[in-house]
Amino acid sequence: MIKKHFIALADALRHRKPDKNWDPDKIVQWELDVKAVADVCARFNEQFDRARWMDYIAGECGPCGGTIKKVHSPARFTGCAV
């Protein structure tokens, strides 16, 4: 497996990430599934960076580990007249 496969798996898991309104048992199961997939990725590639991959799924970094650009809302008050 290579980086594009890890990103594809992470994207699939990110899109299925439960929100706070889900049943707590489903949230726990999703977390266990993420850890199980990470274990498989680590077995197939010794350079797999589990921490970075988990951070990407959590939305804490980009797919290559970089910082995420902050998007400013157009409705945000900037103090300038429109």
C-alpha cells in the first residue's frame, strides 16, 4: 500500500465519522474500526505514520500532514463597508 491508498481509506472513514448525536455504541465501534484499519495499514507499509493518519481523520491536519487552511466566512464582519 502507498500514500494514495492510505489517504483514500482515511477519506472514507472521515466521511463516515459519527457526530455527537449518534448512539455511543456506534461511536465506539467506529473508533475501533479506525484503529483496525490503521493496524492493517501499518502491516502493509513499515513507513505508515499512524499518528499523522489519525490526525488527518480527526481533521487536525491535511492528507500529507500539513496544516489546514482556515477558511474565512464571507459573512464575517471585517469592519469595512460593503
